[in-house]
Amino acid sequence: MTFEEIKALDHQYVMQSYGRFDVAVDHGRGATLWDTQGREYIDFTSGIGVCSLGYADEGWVNAITEQAGKLGHISNLFYAEPYVKAAERLCRKAGMSNVFFANSGAESNEGLIKLARKYSFDKYGKGRGTIITLHKSFHGRTITTLSATGQDVFHNYFFPFTEGFRHADANDFDSVEAMAGHDVCAVMFELIQGEGGVLPLDREFVQKVSDLCAKRDWLLLIDEVQTGVGRTGSLFAFQQYGIQPDAVSFAKGIAGGLPFGGVMAGEKCRNVFTTGTHGTTFGGNPISAAAACYVLDRMDGAMFQSVQEKGAYLRSRIEALDLPCLGATRGMGLMIGIDVKGERTNKELAAKLIQSGLLVLTAGPGLRLLPPLVITQEEMDKGLAILKAALS
């Protein structure tokens, strides 16, 4: 099909809830994509952090193909090998106790919220279900995760929103303490606020909040939907902050491009979800679980070091370009934010770069880069050359 045919069908039959760029992607390999017209793009987005191993990774393709030929789905009323293998890998590598598998970031964060509220209910009864989150956070697009999100722009249209959330200021411990009360059961945050603008939390702030949670028996909930699975140069970002969360959500890159996610619980919370208290039809899907096992087997020290080195390289080269429309960079590993300066908006700059053959994202008022973890030196340099030529 031509691009125009695809676009026409989209507008005719698909709800228009996305502001799509005028590109119809056809196929990819590594961190390079081609559209239906055969035009090449360097991908600094990995499907918003999902395609952790890039496109058409041979081992990933083989893993899901082999599993699809054996068992595509079986309900969670039965045992199956793929999901237990994925669970063991995750818990051992992350130092957590057990896991509930879901299908997306928002669903995983819903599970995180339910886990915290049930933990508190089981121990203290009703009236202790409030969760403190942070301004500029983003936790998903369900009614409840929108309520948890600390951005007013998302608190519209879908009234009434779920109650039970208060929003504190990031990196301001006094602000978190001011939200305290007998009704609080947990604190929930991203260690790098992705949609808010790629804003890393200060290590001291995070550790103080962790100590406060332990003191008050609040659960420390870490949303690693975007930061997890090697993105920041460790399997999970919390492993670089010197904390041990009570529960962690994950999704995006875990299955390399297939829908998969979940909630990992620490020892204190391992028995909170009992039979019938939480569930999902597709969670732990055998094909997605097989993909997750393959991805997790690729997550080792060499991969994490490579991610850190690539992130440092991209940031230093972007800043060295000294482009008039771009400012400082920030982030961890291959989760990079870039300040935007001048009269053009981040969306205008992103559109210009995409037209020029470089796929990028926006976040807050800036640009956001989430390249595949396996991006090569050649692909990075091609992307940087496009960036320079398009924005000079």
C-alpha cells in the first residue's frame, strides 16, 4: 500500500486520538527504519522505549517464532513454562521476591496502586489508601493512573477521576513530608520523569523518601515503565539509587516490542495479592514471555556498560554541536532529554528532524531520545549528522 492509502484508511476507520507524523513505517533492522516509499530513517525513539533490541533481532524473532509454533495463549487458570522462566529471571536480576504479569505500563501501574492499597487495608483497614506522587509525573492513561499523574493537562474531560492521590514537588523532601497524614499508604514516582521532560530525581531526595516510607510503613513504589530493562545503564534505575523498593512496575522494553509488563514485589508484599484479588486475561502470555526471556538474557554487564557509554557519547556530541536551538542535555544511559531554545517549539524541531530522516520524541518542553540499546556507532553518527544538518 502507498502512504496515502494507509493514511486514508487510518482516517476512515481508526479513532483519531494520535497526532501522527506523515511517515508510514514498513520495516526495520537494528536502529534503522524504512518507510513504505523506501526512505531510510535513523531511530532515536525505539517505539517510545519499547524496541530495546531494535528491529528484526534474529534471536528475538526466533524466540517468538518457536513459541508461537508451540503455544500462543493459555489462560492463567493453568501453568506454563514461559512465564515462570521470565518471572525467575526478573526476580533474580532485580533482587525482588515475586511478580504479577500484565500487558502495558498503565496496567502495571494500576497493579502497583492496588498492591499498595491492599497491603494497607490488610494491615490497617479502611481509610489509609492515599498515595503521594510527584508533580510532572506520568503514570498512564487509565482513569486511575491519570489521577496519579501530577500534570494538570491530563486532568480533564474524563470526570470524575479516581480519588486518593496527592502531588508533591520533585526533589523537595519538605513537600513530600507536608503531604503526610494518617490516610497515606505509599509514595510512588519515576526515578526519571519521562513524559515530564526527562527529569532525573536527586539521589539524596530519593533516599530520604525511602527512609520516610520505612519509618511510616508506607510502601515505596517505583514506576520503571520507561526507565527499566537496561534503558538507564542498569537493569532497573533503582539499582543506581541505593534503595530497595517495596514494589516496582515495568513494561515497554521488557519484551522487545510485544505487549508485556507487570509488578514486582519485595518480600514485605509478596503475599498481598491472593487468589481472586487481581487478574488479567493476557498477562504472562507465552509468546510475550518467551520474548521477555530472550531480552532479559541479553541484559548483562557488557550491555549496561555499552548503554552508559553510548548515552555519554550522544550527550557530549549533541552539546558539542552548539546548535542555537538546543541547550543542555540530561538523563541516564540512553534516556536523554535536550533543552529547546529559541522561537521554534520542540514539536516543530521534532517534525523537522523526522522530515530529515531522524526519528525523535518530545517530552515536556524539550526533546527526548530513547534509541534502541543496540544502536551502533555508525547509526549514532548518522543520526548526529542529520541533527546537525537539519537544525543548523
